[in-house]
Amino acid sequence: MTRHRIMGLLGALTLAAATLAGTAGPANAAAPGPAPASAAAPGGESPPAEFGTDWHDPLTPAPPVARPGTRSCEVTLAEARFRDFTPYRGSYTPPAGCGADHWAAVVLRLDGKVEGRQYDRLGHLSLGGVEILRTSTPQPSPDGITWSVEKDVTRYRDTLTRPQPVEMLIGNVVNDTYTGIIDVKVTLTFYAAEGRTGPAATPDRVLPLTTPAVTTPRNTERLLAEVYATGSGGGCEEYWYTTTPDAAPYSCKAADGPYREVRVSVDGQLAGIAAPFPTVWTGGWSNPFLWYVTPGPRALDVQPVTYDLTPYAALLNDGRPHRIEVSVAGVPAGQSGWSTPTNLLLWQDEAREVVTGALTRHEQSDPANSSRWTPAAPGGEHRLDTEGGHRLTVAGHLDTSHGRVTTTVTRAVRNTSVHRWTDGENRDALTATWTDEETVTRGSTATRTGRTYTMDGETTLGAGDRLRTVLSLGDRADTATLRGGRTIEVSRLDDRYTGDATYTANVPRDQRHAVATTSARSRLYGPQAPGGCHDRTVTAVQGTLTVDRRRC
């Protein structure tokens, strides 16, 4: 979980830039014994008493990407075997048989395989400089695993319509100890807009933010920024949510404590705030047995943080370059560990060469961030209580070909956490909640989104070097769209993970006697879900899939 004795037992996250990174029944926390009581696997196989040399391939209960039933064309985007830090470079050409530039959908699929011994690795894929996938890898069994990731990339239509250079990298280390070569193939499947299936509504332009200086089209009438913000790279910022002020005796330090906030500025003025998602990679919390079959939410498909910057469109439409910058508040000065690749998504007013307007409102609260350390009594626990938050409102209007349109964006972020640990950090526990509430009002339409992320876990190192981790994670978002004050659309995402895993540390792999019960449930209700409802639960015991249940 943190860079202390417990984390050092694995050594999984000391490879710097190379490394990332229902209710489950309890795993056996002492000597190996019978497997926890559980139903037989979906195929009828009972779980073993402990982990062996192979286990079920990683899978997530997330809903499938929607695919229309129209003509399709497939293009191979990248095919590589990653053994070091040499990026794959290739070229992309749009398909000829499914429409020239307006498709009903475009779906990216990554298929991967790896065997032997390897840690979790962070990867990215860009097309013409536009990042279209950020991912991490599962950790393999000695016998080998395969996995896949699918993502809807239709919104990058502007980039996909032209030949582009392709770059992909999953930084890796292969030697006598770390033997796993990561073998991947990435494809794009294009679905034609035909019959009653029309082309998808997409941005007119997609611009990668490769430098802070940006010149946007002068007729921009809507502007979003998406930031693939990840704390990673093998240092303490991979576990930013457990860092402590300098005075506290803990191995991961940050002068201002664990509060983090991803910010976007325009010409030096704060334009957007967001709570980062606390991603737990597949080696996280000192215990890879938690993630072998059921990776944590978003670990294999890192989702960008999205900001509506439309109130700034009038300022940006003057034809001159402006500075759009991304930063992460709370990171110690000079500390590396965060990556923030950013794309700008723009919609243009085809009936106007220049769209004018004004930024009319900018209000923010004073950022709040306090961490209070309570020293441990003899034989007791240290405690760090953290509270932080921030609120921002920006508004502006644009005089478009269809009239004056006013956009107001209000966003409020908050984080509370309680971190407890013992001297020597043989027990380390965190309970934390992040909220990110946003309302975007454009004309008479308002979209309200409330996001809540939760983390509640504990890692202990007990007798016989038995290391146990008990952990639950939550990823929830509720969205409602109103027009004229009346609700016209609602959706809810609720992803949950629970795990309990124990193994013997400081011994060869075949002597770990590991046991684990993990469960992940994904629920999605609303127009994004197939048929309006998705509800799937998967549970694994000692790496054997015991539950795969669909309720919708």
C-alpha cells in the first residue's frame, strides 16, 4: 500500500517509470487451509485450497461497448511485444469501406497476453499526438494470461478521418527475474452510418495539448478538455492518498498531506477543477492476489477527467495563441509521479467565421486543505485526519448563428480521509471519500453530475510474515439532464470492488500459500447501458471464477 516495509516485501513498485502501477468472504489469514466457503465455479470447478501456477484470465464486469448492427471495417492500429522502453511506432490509414469520415461508432480493442513473472505496467496509445487510450496491465501467472480492453473512441472522429502516425508504449523490464514480455494487438472497428443508423454526434476538432500555447478555431462554440490524469511511476505519488506531512513518521511524505486536485488554467486564470480518481493498479496495496482475476475500477481503462471550458471560448476565439495548462495541486515541489496528457474537443459554428462573446463570471472559494496528525500512544496507532475542498463557478456567453448562448459551469470538489498506521507500518489503514459535483447550464439545458469515489482498506503484516489486505473500492456517478427545469434524462453508474487476500511474504513464489476472495460488481442504468440496464457481478476464489451473474 505504501513505500514502507510492507510495500518493500513485493518490490513491485520500485521500478520507477516502468511500474504502476457483492461482498467477498474473508480469505484465510493464517496458515494455508481450506478455501473459503463458496459456490462452485460457473463451469462446475471448485476453487483450490490456495493459489497455484495458473488462474482465470482477468476480467471486469463493466458493460460492453455498444455496437450498431451495421456494416463494419477493422483496422489494426498496433501490434507489438514490449520488453523495454522502446515505443511502437507505425502508421494509420482510415478504412475505405465503411464511410469516409462520419461513422455510427468506432470501437478500440486491445488484446494482450503475458506469462512468467512481471509487474503491472502503465501504457498509452496516441494517434497523431492525440491520446486515445491509457491503460495498465494485469500481472501474469507462470502459465500465462490473456485479457482484453474495449473502448468507444467515436469522439476522436476528427483524428480518425486522416492518415496519422501511431505511437504506443507499455514500458517494461525483462531480465532473469522479470520474464514477462507483454504481447499486445490493438484494432479499431468502424461501424458505417447507414439505414436508420445515422452518424454519431462528435466534436468537429480534436487538438492534443502538446504545448501550453494553443490557437483554436475562431468559430468555436463549445470547448471541452479531457485530461488523462494518473498518479504513477513507482514513487509515492502512486499512493498519493496515503502521503503525510513532514512531521508525521511515515515513509511517504507530502508537505501539504494527501489532498490532490487536478486543475486547468487559461492564460493563468483557474478555469476548471476536479477530484482525481484514486486508481489502484494491479500490484496495489502490497497484494497482487487481490487483482489477478478482478482488477480494480478503471485500472485497465483509465478514463479522462473532463472539463467544460466553453465560458472561455470567446476569449480563445480572437485568433491568437493562449496558454491552457494542467497542474495537480498538492504534489510536493519537484516531485514527479503525475502524468496529465490532455486533448481539447471543439465544436464549431459552421454558419459563422468568428463567434464572439465574453467571459462574464469567475468566482472561486479559497482552497481548503488541512491535515491533523495525532501521534501514536505507546503500542498504538498514528492517525492523520484530512479535509480538503474547493469550489469554482465560471460563466460566459457566445453570440452564435442561432442566438446568444450562455454557459455556466459550477464545480465543487471535496476529500475527507482518515489514515491510521503503527510504528514500523506493519499495520496501515485508510478510509477515504472524494466527491466531485458539477453542474453545466447551457441555455435552458442543465446537466448535473455527482461523482463519489471511496476507498476503505487495511494491510497488516502478522505472525509468520503473513501479509493480509482487506479492501473495498467504490466508483459512483449520478447524472441528470434538465430542460426548462424538467428532468429529461437520468443515468447512474455504480462500480464496487471488495477483496480479502493473504500470503506469506519474504519467501519464493511457490511458498506463498496465497488465498483470496475478490468480487467486483458493475451497475449502469440509463441510455448508455444496453437496454437501459446493466448489472453484472464476478467473484473469484483462489483465482477460480466462482460467480458470474447478470441481473438485467
